[in-house]
Amino acid sequence: MYDITPSDSDDDSKARETLASAEKARFTQFSALVALRRTKEVQLELDAEGEPGRGNFLLDRDDWSTPLMYFPRYQNLEASVPDDISQPSEVVFVTGYAGSQPPKHYTGFHEAVAAVKDGGVVLVYPGEYNVHRETIVLDKPMRLEATRATRGSAEFALVQLSSQFGATIVHCKSNGIVMRGLEFVHQLMLDPEEFLEAGTSHLSALVIENCDTEVERCSVTSDAGNCMLVKGANARPTVRQCYLGLARESGLHVTDSAQGLFEDNRIFSCTASNVLVSSRANPTIRCNQVMHGKMHGLIVTGSGRGLFENNTITDHAGACVMVELESDPSFNGNTVARGGTTGILAVHSSQGTFTGNHISHCRAAAIAVAFEAHPMFRDNIITNNPGLGISVADTGYGVFENNKVHDNTGSSAVYIESLADPVFSKNIIVDNAGTGIFICDNGKGTFDGNELRGNLLAAVEVRRGGDPQMHGNFFRGTASGLGGQTALKVSQAGRGRWEGNLFEMVENTAVMVEDGGNPVVVDNVITSCGRNGVEVTDLGLGLFERNKVSKCQGSGFIVTREGSPVVRENVVFDNLCHGVQIADYGAGLFEGNDIFGNHGNGVSIETDSNPTISKLNVIHDGKTYGVSVDSFATGTIHGNKIIRNAQANMRVCSGANPSVRRNLVGRLFACCAGQRRTNSHNLTHTIQPTQSLNPT
């Protein structure tokens, strides 16, 4: 080991250590201030330990008169060799200034790199080194690192490599390269046209090409382009505990099938994207802070892949994460927050697997999928977004499984439109300020086993040609109801098929069909609703088959204002108002239903209504009338069983003119004053008390 420092007294040594420590603290603070000056609104501050933290610390970029960095220059500052260097003869030094020097010292990097042996070490004294247009090419195994701040210290001294003309500062081309403790400042003092005329080959401060370079505890900024470019199929660098930021383009760009491990870095405040993965690159990016991007936070494009784990991706003007152009990355356990547009955007035939991420506080949507993208989202938490929770649009697809979507304040927790056709399975969609699921403009989708409750508006709303398939979902309420106006609302020519769902304790009407809506509702259970079980109104249509509708505070079915559904083979019982109520120009076809035990009429046909009640509906054991036809109502009542109702099996009021034929009616048949019993082809029959017509 060379003795590279003059002999001093212990007091002098302590004084130097104290001075070096003070200069380090001053540099740390000054570096943060310069970083703040170079961006408009980077939210940084210094915490108690002198490390950059989070906060609101703004600095105008008007004053550029001070130097970019401040470095102490002490001719006798000791250049401490790291303890892990076993062969001092393999060490060369870069000092950058004249004076008391160690052996094998050079004033510039190019000479030192040329002189060092394969596997040797280049130690750099504190200072600012400008490479101008001459890139430092590392084409053999070596270590390039700053000297230690003091002998035996783990802290590096302050070393800056800069280029003022946009040229690459360091280009790594060999395996076995290690860089530690260096700061790269990549500047472009020329206009872009002048820069192109100058013929500079790259727009990246640090280039790693087809090698396994290790970069640790370095800082890279770039006014000219990228902070770090990793390219080539054989590129497998390891980058840890680095600062990459303030770039004109990207902080980290991994491309051309490159791989590599990028861990515990802070990547911040870049103009295009903080991280860009492109052209079949497949890196592992883990436990990084990717923050304050001026456009997007992280982009995977051009068939890019990659594993992204446990990163914090926050505070970007555009999307926090964008996946496009047939890319297929994996995102696991990341925190994605405060996207200026979206949290995660998947477009243009991309795929990707997103598992266990927490996505919040994104302005437009937490997740947006469009243009034939087909991602998989599983076990994510999507919460507290002022916009949509999940948006699938413009022929977007995707599978959404076991996610929890809650407490979002936009118009919809899930929004599907424009021929989008995703699959939602076993998700929990609760306590959102808008609609739970909104499907419109020919949007589709398959929904299986999801739970919806507590959404302020409808749990599901379908409009304008929306056509979802919903099977086995749970529309559950609480003691005060499900929380919304209705569980299912279909309007404006909306369609869809609902099969095997449970609508329970809905605060309002469970199923509302209006304005030309035409759903198919089959084999569902609708129970304990705050108003009606099913309401069809305002020209609404729909097919309702084999549903069980019970214990609603209003009627089981209500049809009004020219609604005209087909209601077939349903069981309608124990509702607190009527079993079936047709009023106010309502119509519809009712066939083969079992209607019993309702507190109002089994079937109530009210003024100006004209339904068809036929083909063996069984209307029995009601609390009042089996069938009641009010004044000025009409209707066709053929071939039904109407028996054992408390007040009368059938009541026809004066002014009513129904067609009543071939019904099996118990002996209680009431006609109001002035009504003639002209429809006489009914069989009046006494049912023995022991007979039961209830379904088994």
C-alpha cells in the first residue's frame, strides 16, 4: 500500500477529518439545492440526517450564476484506499490538480483508464472533471470510484464528472466494470441544431452496452438526454442506491433486449419518462422511488418486458405507468399514486400482469385499458382516486380478479365503453361515491362472482347499447341497505344478461329498466329490497325468467308508463305491497308465474293498463285480492289459477274491461257495482283446505 499522505500530528488529522465532515454536509445540502433549482417544482427537502426527503421546497430557476456544484480542493486531502483492495500496485489515481500527489497519479481520466491493468482500480480524488466531447470508454474490467472521505470511512469523497456538450461521459463496453461514488452531470450548452452539427454520438450521460457493469451510490443528471442508457442483449448491469434525475429524456432507458437489476434507486423529475423500457428489454426493477416525472413515470413499450417489484411510483404529470405496443411486463407489490392522468395505462395490444399493487389518488383513472390491450390485474387495491377506479374503453380487454375497488370519488368505480370486453371475477367494489359499474356505448364485459355494496349511485348501470354478461354476483346491502339508488339500472337501449345473481337488502329498487332498456334477467334471487324488486317503466322492455322475488317493501314487479316486459316462470312472494303491479299505461306478458303470500294484491291491474296475464299463472294465498282490475283498466286474463286469497280471488271494478277466460278461480269472485260478469268461461272451484299449490 502506498503512503499517499504526508505525516501529520494527531491534532492535524482530527482537524482534517472534522473539515472533511463539514464539507460533506455542506455538499449534501448544496446538491439538493442545485437539484431543486434545475426543476420547476421538485418536492424535496433535507431531513434531520441531511438526506433528501419529501416536502414542498420550491426554488426558482432564474439564478444560474452560481457554479453547478461546489467542491473543496485540498491538496493534502487524504485519498483513502478502500479496505477491499488487496493489491495496491493495481491502483492508479486521478487527482486533477498539481501538488502533493500519490504515486501513479493522472490529471485526467483517459490517461488513468489507459494505464490501469485489467481488473485494476482507478481512484478519483475530490474535484470536478469535465470531459468536454471526449467520452471515457471503459473497455476492460476495472473499478472506477471516488476516494473515501476519510481513512476507514464508508463515505465517498465528492467527485463530479461532467460534459457540457451533450457527449456521453462514460461508455461501458466490458464485463467486470464497477463504478462507485461518482456524480455525472450531463449538460447541453448548445442549441439542439448546433448539437447535431457537432456530431456527438449519444444523448446519454452514462451508457452500458452488452456488459455486466455494477453502478453503486452514483448520481446522474442530464440536461441533454438520458441519465443512463442500457442496451444490448448481453447487457446485465446491477445499479443500486443511485440518483438518476433531472433528465431531458429519461432517467433510466433499458433497450435492445438488455436485462439487469436496478434496486434501491431514486429516479426523479425527468421530462419524457423517468424510466423507459423498450425493444424487448427485460430488466428487474425493484424497490426504487420513481417520482415527479414531468410526463410519464414509467413506460414499457416495443415488446418490452421486465419485473417491477415493490417500487414507489408517484407524482407524475401523465400516467405513473404506461404499457404499450405488445409489451408484457410484471408489476408486483408497487405503490402507484398521484398520477396526473392515470395510475396504470395499458394500450395498443399490450399485456402485462399486475399483482398486489396499491393504486390511489390518480386524477382521471387508477387503471385505464384501451386499444386491444389485454392485461391481467389480480389482488390490487384501488382506492381514493378522484377519477374513475378502472376504465376499459375502445376495444380494451383484460382480466380483473380479486381486486378491491373502494372509496373512489369519480363518477364510476368501473367504467366500460366503446366495444370494450373485459372479464371481472371475484372483485369487491364497495363504498364508491359514484356508480359501481357503468357500461355504455356498446361496451360489454363478463362479470362473475363480484360483490358490490355501498356505492352511492347504482351498483350497475347499463346505457346506450351496453351488453354485459353477469353471473353469480352479489349485490349485498347492510342494515341500512346497499347504499345506492338501485342495484341494477338498464336504460337507453341497454341490454345484457343477468343470471344467478343475488340482490339482497338493496336500499331502493333492485332492478330498474327504463327508456328502451332490454335486459335478460334469469334465475336471480331478489330479496328484502327497500322499494320494489323489479321496476320496468318509460318504454322499458326485458325478459325476466325463473327469478325469486320476495320480501320487498314495495311490489315484487311494477310496470308503468308503457313498460312492456316478458315475465315468465318467476316466484313472487311475501312482498309488502303487491306481487305484480301494472299501472299508468303499463303492459307486458306474464306467464307461468307463482305469486303468493303478498300483502297487497297478487296481481294489481290499475287505471289505463293493459297487460296479458296468461298460461297458468298461479296466484294464491294472498293477503287481499288475487287479481284486482281497477276502473278503466283492461287486460287479458286467461288460463290462470287464482285461489285461496283472503278477501277475494278476483275483483273487477266498475269501468274496467278485461278479458277474463278459462281461469280456475276459487269461490271468492267479486265484481264492483255496475260491472257485468260477461266473461263467463271461467271455472269456479272450491279447493279443499288440505290441498297445497305452493311450489315444493
